[in-house]
Amino acid sequence: MSETASSSIIDRIRGRLEGPNTIGNSKPFWIGFVVVFLAFVAFPLLTDPYTARQSSRYFALAFLGLSLCFVWGYSGILSFGQVAFFGVAAYTFGIIGINFSSATGIGAATIGAVAVATLFAAFLGYFMFYGGVRDVYVTILTLVVALVLHTFMAQTAGSEWAVGEARLGGFNGMTNIPDLTLGVGASGFVIDGVGLYYALLFALLGTYLGLRVLVNSKFGMTMVAVREDEERTATFGYDVPFIKLVVFTIGGALAAVGGVFYASWGNYMDPTIFGIAFAALPVIWVSVGGRESLLGALAATFAIERMRTGLSSGVGDVLGPEWALVIVGGLLLVVIMYLPAGVVPTLDKLLKQQIAQRTGQSPTPTATEEASD
């Protein structure tokens, strides 16, 4: 293949991945992106299997962060209930996987769990958006749904609360959730340990790149238009409730994928997954990283969860686990007060200003800045 043809293919790929709705539309960014990705690939080779497996938890949670970034950052729908779809998928995977423990059964559990949670998101979204629920009421309603699930699941500790062989466990949680398995019949390839790390890493890469394509497409532009001005978008003939429903459903599916991975990672699930403390975490990740930045949501999820893990384990004789949420909450307040756009968009804007000053050119406006002109 000639150098010209190769360059043309790369340009076409970049043309799909780049646009006004994403940060990182330059060759240096993609070089840095590849370097960071290769570092993640090499990480299990440079550390012990236990650390690699524990680190894969951050990748599972990153799906939850991406789901809220997609729903809130690009369509203006602040959902406090992404954990509801995350948890429903996790419990569904456990129920089906425990009852049908063959490779085929676990494969069906994976598909079924994502399907159930996605349909749940579509059902809830339909009644909210076609019922005229908007703004802060969406936030309240989605939080209420998560809290109702938390209350219900916490009281399922009795032996009567079982689906076949799968006991819900109440506040004690559901145990013996199987590992992800690829195969047919009784034989299959179990994805655990380092294998789960790589499965999550490549699934997250594909999801991130796919979302970049989507938010920079015509549909993505429509999403941003809805976020900026619903009434004006509707006057141009767009079905705003339908657009919000599609976005909300996709966001639910993303959270569901993360829930399946999370359940498989820990082989355990309990009702705290629906609690308000856990429900607040995606909002913190996305707010700190930048709600209009997929990259910011990823970076903030990794950084904050790594910090929380360290604090929860205790740091020396000074900080203990009780400081984890206090410090994370303080970080959120600082970002909201001084970096309201989030860390990554702010850094990107400052970098563009520095480049513009050196070259004597005006910085390229973002999609939000263009919409506000």
C-alpha cells in the first residue's frame, strides 16, 4: 500500500472520529492517545495479576461514567439513576448466570442482562419524556427509581427471595455470580483475572471511539442542539422527546454493559449499588472531568476511583477510609467553583489559547461556543 493511500485511509478514519463535539482533534493527541493505550496494555506485564485484576474494576466503572457523560453532557439530561441500569444488569446477569452455569447460559446471561436494563431505560425514558418531565424533575425521578430499587433489594434477604438457584440475598448481597465465559455448551473460555482486564480495556476502547463517532455525527449535532435549546430545536421539526428517549436508552445500555462487567469482576452484588452514595459518584466523575468531554469522564473516573481506593485502604496514620467521600466531595466543590466546565475542557481551552498566542491565530470555538453565538 502506497504512502498516499495509507494517509488517505488515516484521514478518513480521523474524519469520523474528530469533530466539534470532542476534544482531541489533532495528530499530537492521537499519538499521545496511542502511547497511553499501549501503557495500559503493558500494565499487567509490569505488575502482579492481583493488581491488574483490581485495576479492571476502574474500566467497568468507566462505562458508567461514559453513560452519564453521553446523556448529560451531550443532551442536557442529568440522570441520577444511571446506577439503576448498572445494577439491574448486574443482578440480571447473576440470576441467569447462576441458574444456567454453562458457557452458553453465561453468554445468554450477558446478552439478557444488557437487554433487560436497556428495555428498563427505554420504558422509564418513554414515560418521562413523552410525559413532559423535564429539567430537575428528571434528576429527581431517576434518583427516586434508584432509591426504590435500593429499598426493595435490601429487604430480599429471606430464603423466599430466590429466582431458581439464585438467591437475591438482601443486604447480604448476591454471591456466586459467575465469571464471563465464551463458548458453547459445557465448554468455554473463562474470562477472569488478566483476561478480564484486557477484555474490559478493548471493550472500553471500542466504546469510546464509537461514542466519538456518534457525537460528531448528524445525530450528535442534534443532541447538542437539544441540550442548548429544546424549543428552538423543536421549531425546526425535530422530535425532541424521541431524541431524548434514544439518548437515554443508549446511556442505559452503556451503564448495563458496565454492570455486567462489574458483577463478573467481583462475583458479587449487593443493594448499595443503588444507594445515593454510589449514585452520586458518576455525577462527580463527569462534573470533575468535564460533562461535555468523553475523555474527561474517562480520566476523572480512573483518577477519582484510584484515589478513593487508596483513601479507603488508609494512607499512613493520617487519613483513613472515612475521608474518602469527604475529599472527593471537596474536590467537586473546588471544580464547580473554579473550573465549572471541568478539568479536561479547561485544560484544552488553555492549551488552545497558548497555541493561538504563539501562532497569532484565534482559537477554534467549541460546539457550545458556536451554539451560543
